[in-house]
Amino acid sequence: MSAARESESDGLPPSVRVSGVVEHFFRHETGRLHGALTRRLGIHNLSLVEDVTQEAMLRALRTWSIGGLPANPSAWITRVATNLALDALRHQQMALTKEPSIITHVEQLHPEAVAIGASADCQIRDDELRLLFVCCHPILSPDAQVVLALKVLCGFSTAEIARAFLVNEAAIEKQITRTKQRIREAGVGFEIPEDAVLTDRVDGVLGTLYLLFNEGYKASAGERLLREELCQEAIRLASLLVAHPASQSPRSHALLALMLLMSARFPSRVNEDGALLRLDDQDRSKWDHALIHQGLFHLAKSAHGSALSEYHLQAGIAACHCTAQDYASTDWARILRQYDDLYRLKPTPIVALNRAVAIAHLHGPQAGLAAIAAMPERARLETHYLLHAVIGELHWRLDDHRGAAESFRRALHLSQVGPEQIHLARMLERSAERSSVD
């Protein structure tokens, strides 16, 4: 059945059907179309590629609303975007540049050859992966890498990126413009690196995807704890890495495993009122067991070779939680061993704090407080709400309600995310009530 016929039988108004299809393509296929066109027009024409892709989507919305969906929407949009790019290049009339040869080359291509379909699937994956390596080039700062990846690979608008990172649109626009200029000036190639260079560049790509996922899993500020769309894009891009022979590695599989296992717990991380739910309060029947299965598959794949990365250890910890039948049966001894290994590999205050939580579960809250007191760089977390939230929980478990209230009050003052603030306010209220009784 053609796409057009399918659209007629779904019972939806034509404008709603078309809008939904275009939104799907813009969100899920933008990176693929950007990659295909960039391969033909060159990375220096990235802004042009973005412009013609967006214009093609707008034309699709107008045209399909009147005439219905074409049999192959991907080929239609690719053809329109390609023609728009050719028109733009002709109007530039840059006779002393390589533009004429590019025009001739693109004119000789059949648009269907770059359409998004099964026959071109391998080439499309290569194009997207090349574009991912461009976005994550080491000359760019980590923040710039994430923002550029969201824009050109994930199809996020400037407004969406600004909302995700709680900055204004003008700041994002300036950053994107500077980033593209830096790429042009450095002559960054549209390629998948080889040999030793590939190893270093993959590390940068993994780091960018890790930052992207973390911002979605636990937003740094705002009313939403979860930004699932960011996590989904990080998972999609990580899946590109592990699917390609050049970039699949134990570390890539480990990061993808971590993302999948963490995402599996999304349905139970907040309650109906939007408040944060601790792990022991979550309904495990709501966890996505299909994602857990996929995560464990990639965790097994990551076991090849002798290298042990932070992604391996974090994924191993997430697997302990996901495979425990209930909270009481969690293997905290194994989790603590993995945190010990992780701290040796990455001795950061956050890792030390999480290790103290594992110690508290295994040896009691007083042992956890002692571990926090012994943290070498505890002072770096004094302005982080999480330190005081953990201390408050441990005092609560010790029935030291006055100490708990003090710590929860400090954590609430520092927290910037709505669901966390709701949870901390409730814990503060309970602690204050108990302390007044005591």
C-alpha cells in the first residue's frame, strides 16, 4: 500500500496527517538528508544544506496539504532540497570557486539515489556518521559539539536548543555561527577518520553523546527533570556508531548499553504529581524491559577486548539495578566494587559521592556519612544540591531529623529542577515535623 493510500485510511484530517509526516521527517530524517547533501556540496556549504532542507520541509507541508502524500516522501523531499541547492549555487555566481563543478556534479545525480530508503541505507549511515565526526571535531568545545549535533543531526530548532540549555536563542545562534566558521577556517573534512586518529576522535564523539544523554536524563535546570527527546537522539547517534565497522568498539557498545539501561527506568522516575521518585520508591513493573534486554545485549558486546572504560563500569552499575528483582535484592556489594574501580579510573567528587551512597546501603548510613566526610574534594560539591540531598537522606535514616532538615533546606536552596525541588520540599517538611516532635 502506498503512503498516500495509507494516509487516506487513518481517519485524520489531511492537514494533521501531513503536518505529522513532515514533523517526523524533520525530527528523524534531517540528519540523514543533511549528511547526503553535505557529501555532495561540501562541509563549507553546511549552512546552505540546512537552509534548503528546511525550505524543502516547508514546501512539503504546503504541497502535500493540497495534493496528498507522495508514494515516496523521502525521495520527494530529497529532490526538492537538491534542486533548491542547485538554484542557490547558481545565483551565487562564484565563478572563481569550485561551485560550478559542484553544480555539474549534483546535476548529474538522480535525486532518488540519495533518497532515504533501503537501497541507500549503508551510504546514508556513512553520511550521518561523517557529519557526526564533523560535529564532534576536537577543535570545538564540548558545548559547541553538543549544540551543533542537535542542530544539524537531530533537527532541533534554535529555540528548542535554547530551551534545553536555558539560554536565549541569540546566544545559540551566535554559537552555531562561530562553530561553523571555525569548521570552515580549519578545513575540517567530511570523513570518517582512520587508524590512530579514529580512536581519539571516537572518544570525543562518545564524550559528546554522553553529555547529550546526561542533559536529557537529568536536566540541569527547569521544570522538567527528563528531556527524553535528548536521550532518544543520543541513543540514535550511538546506534550509528556501533552499527558501522569503522567506529564500533567495546566503548561504543558500553555507552549505548548505559543509555538503554538508564532510559528503561524513565516511566517510573517521577510520580503523577511530577515529583522525583527515589529508586526504592519506583514501580519496577513500569520499567521498559525491552530496553533492558537491548542494554544487556550491548553490555555483553562491550566485553570484547581488555580495555575497561568508565562507560563499561557505569553500564555495569546500571545493569545491577535493572536486573535486581526488587530494591531489597540489589547487589550493593557488586555496585560498590564497580564504584571503587570507577573512582580509580575517574576520581571525581560525583563518583566519590555515589560511592558513598553504595557504602551506606552496604554498611549503614553512618558509614556513608564517614565516606562523604573523607572525600578528598568535597569542597567542590558544596554548591551542588546533590551533596546536601544525600547527606539529608543519610541523617533521615539515622533518625537525626534536625540534621536532615538542615541538609534538605540547603539542597532545596541549590536545586534548579522542578521535580527535585518538589521532592526536597516534601523531605524538608517531614524532617521539620519530626524534629519538632523530637
